[in-house]
Amino acid sequence: MNWQCVWSDCWEPEIVTPGVETVATVILVASTVLVLVLVLAVVSLRALSAVKGVVTSRRTAAARAVIFAVIDGDPPRAPRGPVRRAAVAATAVRLSTKLRGADRAALARWLTDEGFRHRATVMMHATFAISRARGARLFVACLADRETGPLLDLLHDRDVRVRAVAARALGECGISSAVPFLVRAAASHENPLPVSAAAMAIVHTAPRSARGLGMAWGSGDPAVASMAADVAGYLHLTDARERLERLLNSGEPEVVASAARALARLGDPRSAAAISTRLVDGDLPAQVRNGLHVAFADLHHVRFES
Amino acid sequence: MATVIVIEDDPDISLLVAHKLRAAGHRVEVEADGRAGLAAVVQVRPDLVVLDWMMPRMNGIEVCEAMRADPELAGTPVLMLTAKAQEADLERAYSVGVDEYIQKPFSTRELAVRVERLLGA
């Protein structure tokens, strides 16, 4: 058999014009260049971020050394450069919430002496919200004498992030006298403080009595009244029992559910009567009714099967 | 000089604790998660463990339980340093064999006193 003959019968030469070949070459070269550029960009970005990581970690280590020396009672002078000062401020802010007693007081005194408190005050009046929020955090780190006035003002800042930071800062300071201000800010119609931020801050300040939650109990805003109930339950404020039983009669399902949950946490069996009375009401949503049943069962130390 | 292992995932706190304990003349090792911490405890056999509760991979309670289940580590004192502040948390910590309990935010002076007490006991 003549294979060459067979091939020549079947094979048809591909027709390629010089123009198409050129275009294909250009596309190939362009793709290769693009891939190379992308690879270079990725490698450069990784290298840059690695370098930045090393620089940041060295700066943080140096800032920690300064702060540790302050806590040891051997305070150095603060660095002069703005970048290193910022690193020291950031480290101080982080550590100040983790320390208490003499350590915290020493740090606050040093920050004030080295001008960080003044800087914080300036930042709290900055144009950008992020600067105001950072200023609030730094101001709290400088607090040893509980001058909370500027922070209370920030609870009504036009930016919600700043309001939340101010609330958290007050909570971290454990300033119980701030509770009425937190409640008022949460109930405010203009620039309200998020209820969750207010609740967390109040839990941190840990008021010892239900009276500390003040106007939250009678608030017309169901979110604020629910917050009062939740906080009372979480902090186990036993003197809140009667207020919580009154909240069971609220027309707001959210408030009723929170009150029931809080009463269950308090665990006083005297509340069972108020809960069973509320259960007689047939208008309650199924979820709230279920919550009341669970609370009732909890107060009798039995498991509720829905 | 005692050997202390600090198991804590917050570098600000672990480095501060290590700094204070080194200043008091102890040899200190720092681990950033529960599993690595337990491995270090098994290997080093320290005189004291300073332990956080909430940590990645293995929490402080699990580390303490594992230590107490190992006859060679059962007697190693454990100081728990935690933000958990509820009475039930305290009960849970002591029930698994924690010897001392310090709440965050904490005082480094209090920490130093309690460490010395545990090492002297």
C-alpha cells in the first residue's frame, strides 16, 4: 500500500494569510507581557506588604518597650516623630483597656504629660469621623481622673461610628455615672446611639441596681426598654424584678420577650404568676408566647417542650 | 529561677506578662494558642502556667483539663488570666483545676504577687 498516496489524497494544506499570522503573534506577545506584568505586580505587592509588616512590627515592638517602661515606673520621653508617636499612641490605647489600678494610672499620667491628651482633644474635633473616633479612644487612654465630659459630647456626634466608639470607651472605663447619658443617647431621636452599643457599654459599667438604668425602663422606644430588660437579666439585677414584671404588660412583643428572658435569668419563682397571667392573653405572637412558656418553665426548673 | 509558660493569644498581654515575669527573674516562654501551649507544657514541664481562657484551636479550660488528666502535669500550678467575669465562669475554672484566677483588665502588680505565691506554694 502506498501511504504517501493516501496522505496526499486526504491532506489539505491550511490556508494562513500573513495578516492573520501577524495579529496572532501580536496577541501572543501582548498576553505574555500582560502575564509578566501581573506576576511582577503580585510579587511587588507581596514584597511591599512583607516589608511593611516588618516595619510595623518593629515599630510596635519599640512602642511596647516604651509603654512597658512606663508601667515599670521608669517612664522615658515619648518619641518625637509623628509616625513613632502614632505607634506609641495606638499601643497605649490597646493596652490601657487591658490594665487597671496603678498600671493604668501611670500610663494615663505619662500620656497626659507627654502631650497625647492634648492631641486627643484636638483629634476629637477633627473633620473626619475616623479621626474623631481615634481621638476618643486616645482620650480614654489618658483618663485617670474620670473627666468624661468630651466623651459624653461624642455620644451625640453626627457620625454613628464615633458615637459607638465613645460609648465603648465609656464602658471600658467602667464609669457608672455615664449610664444615664448612654440611655439618653440611645433613646434620642436625633443621631441616636445604636442600642447594641449602649447595651454593651452599660454592661461593662455594671450598674449594681435597676435604678441605674433610669429612664430606659419607661422609654417609649421598644428597643430601649428591651435593652433595659436584657441588661438587667444579664447583670442579674434582682431589684429589677417588679419593673420587668410590669414590662410583661407592654404592647410591644419585643419588650415582652426581653422581660420574660430577664425574669428567667433572675430565677425568682415569684415572677411565675406574672408570666402565667400574661400567657392568658391570646393576642401574643407565637414566638413571644413560646418565650413566656420557656421562662415559666425555667422558673420551675423544668424543661419546656414546645 | 522558675520556668513559666504564658499561653495567651493577645500579644500585648502575653508580652507584658512575659516582660514582668522576666524582670522578676523567671525564665518565660510564650505560646499564642491552646494547642501549641499544651505541647510546650508537655515538653518543657514548667513550674507555672499562665493561661488565657478564650483562645484559638484549644481554649484554656481544655488545656487545663488536659494538664490535670496527665499525672506528670497534674500538680503544675495554673493561673488563669481572663476577661470572663461571671460567677459561673469562676466556678467552671476552679472545677477543672485552675489554682488562681485573675480578671482582665488586670494589674501587673497583682499578677506578680499571685505568681510568687503559686511558685512558693
